[in-house]
Amino acid sequence: MTDKIRVINPATGELVEELRVHTAEEVETRIEKVAAGFNKWKKINAHERARLLKKWSAKIQEQKEAIARIMTLESGKPIKESLGEVDYATSYIDWYAEEAKRIYGRTIPANTESKRILVTRQPVGVVAAITPWNFPAAMMTRKAAPALAAGCSFIVKPAVETPLTTMKLIELAHAAGIPEDAVQYVNGSGRVIGEIFTNSPLVRKITFTGSTPVGKELIKNSADSVKHVSMELGGHAPLIIAKDADLDYAVTQTIASKFRNAGQTCICANRILVAKEIIDEFAEKLVHEVAKLKVGNGLEEDTQVGPVINGKGFKKVVSQIDDAVEKGADVLLGNTFDADEQAGYYFIQPTVLKNVTNEMVIMQEETFGPVLPITVFSDIKEAVEIANSTPFGLAAYFFTNDYRTGNYIHENLDFGIIGWNDGAPSAAHAPFGGMKESGLGREGGIEGIEPYLETKYLSIGGLE
């Protein structure tokens, strides 16, 4: 484990801040701290936990602009998106502040007059979270809020690219009155700290957002101590445009889905499947609108597409474009770059590819960059087959004004989140999560607090 984390602004390559990596001993100490804190936090009544969560949300909102600036500096996303993410992050805290008061048990009619049967819920224990760089605020609060609402204590390892946002949010949690031994962070290598988390007998649950291979490793390593796991893993979202779709609206929603955070989201549209009857018209309208997008430093108010996070991400995107072009795809827009590996910044002009086929890498692997590959389908059955032809099942989108077509697509897509004429379906009050190799469990909605609770059954006898 290196002893320093250098937080770099991906728009300029400039050093934002240098942080010390926590040693293995320090990580263990903080786990022990939140384990001791759990025994106190779980005893605080639900209404008080709710009050403290609401106070945390209010403090975040008080510093919304400052937090958004930190987020843009370390992640590169446009400042408007960062401001929106702060709102999105606090929406989870607000939602679970209310859900804290709705952790209900129940009574079950006994099969004899001498018994009473009660079912109660209790927190699972210490929760260890590992969060990604692309949504450093929302992905943390989406885990911390239900954990704390349930009565669990919480420790998080943010991504090394974007630790500052998480650190600021936890500072504000403490300022709001949430005890320091109830919520903590640690900085360092995901592999090293992930192993400490999974090996620790004090940690009872692992929650992770990130790649499928890393998620599988965490699941395997958690098996020895039978930890609870929640996994929000990779996606490869299809977006289907039926022949009857409102094309202008579909174009607007496609752009909203694809180019948010420069295409670096787990639910952004990665594969655009268009009916053969309208593919030329759709492509023309799409290119016309995508060409208007302003690429630049996220701190500039008019920037709509920021940089790719780092050189590794940049090379992956470029290699997918090159592979597609070599195999016959047409570049309708983009495939130009402003990147300097030595300086440390990487911009990719929004790119639209046409005549993309299923054997191209871009149709098989998640892109995480501002590239839209367009392929054609003959009928809706074929579109659904193409959409389902990956091991991933996180998010999918389709556009049609025919309720029969829409109903067929919805029933046959194997994805946990689906947008029908909607390119932005995420919300704190709705369950977020994937099928197949895209994850386990749900975050958000009434479902999102369930993974942080144990069910306890009590049978009382001798009551005659």
C-alpha cells in the first residue's frame, strides 16, 4: 500500500490535494471504533436517529456549493451535475430519515392458545462500504443513510480518485451530531482495505458499488464469515428506439442518459438499438443535437461534458472506438481527443458510431465514456434478444408510444431498472439494482433498508 493518495483534477492534471493512506492497523482501529459505536447507536431510538439524519442533510445543503466544487475538482464532472448530485445525495438521507421510523415488526396468530408469536427487526451490525469515483456523494449516502437509519454503524472506503467529497460529508455528519464512532471513513487501496473489511469478524455486512469482477471477489471473500453483501455492479444498458417512438423526445432523453458525467455512469445508455425504418432519421437528429454539447473544464458554467477520469479510462474508450471502426462502424461525429498523458488530462469529444454490430467490443463491454454506438434491429423480438445478450442486467431504456410494444419489452427485458420513455429513472424513493451479474440487492425505496436489517422471531409459550 503506497503511503500517499494524490487527488488529481482530471480536467487539468493539477494536484488538488495529497492525502495520507491509512495503514492496515489504522483501518482495523477504525473498524473497532465503529464496532464499539454500534452497541450505542443501535440503542438510540428511531425518532432520534431520524432527527440526526435530517440535520445531516440540512448541513450538506448549507454547504452545497462548496461540496459541488470539491466534487468537480476531483471528478471532473460539470459543476451543474455536481450541484445536482448534492441534491440527489441528500434525497437519500431525507428518505431514510423517514424510513427509520417505519421499521415494523408483526405478530403472527399462533396455532395454540398458550403461545404468542412476535417478529421483530434489528440492525445487522457494522457495515463496511466501498464506493466509486463517478458519484462520490450519492453512492455514499445511498448506503450510509439506510445503514444509519436501521441502527447500524458505518465505515466507508471512498475511491482513491475522489476521497475528498466523502470526507467532507462525514465531517458534516459528525457536525450534525451523528457520533464519530457511528460513521467513519478510511483511505487507501481498494484491494487492501477490501480484504481487511471482508476478513474482519467485526464487520457483518459489505456493500459495494463498482465493477463485476471486484464484486465477485468481495462476495467470495465474505463467504468465510457469512457476511451480508449488497452489490451494485457493472452495467451495459441498451436503449431501444421503436419505429413509432417520438424521435425528438427520444433523442433528448438518449443524450440525457448517455452524456451525463461524460458517459461515466453505470446506468448510462451504452447500446442504441434502432428500428430499421427510422435509423437514418434518428441518427441525423441525434448527431445534430450531440454536436451542440460543450466539452470542457467542469468548473466552467457552460460545460456539459467533462473529462474522462484518468488515462486508463481514456485508453479503454479509445480502444473500443478503434475496434468498432476497424470492424466496419461509421463515425458520424467525434472520434477526436484533447488528451495529454504527461499533463494528466483526457477529453473525448462526444462520439456517435453507426452500423455497429454485435461482434464489436463496444457492444460487449461497458464503455464508461462519451460514445454512442448505434445498431439496427428488424423487429422488437430481435431488439430484446440483442438487449439481453450480455451477462449484465442493471438498466435498460426503450421508447415507444404503443402500449402493446411497451408491455412486451418491459416483460421480456432482464434488467432491474427500466425507463419507458424516460432516460433518467433514478430516484431515492425507488429500488435501484440489477439482475444477473449486475448485482445483489436494492438501494433506494422501501427495499433499500431491508439489507441492513435482521429478522428475529420470538415464540412465547406457557401463556395458558
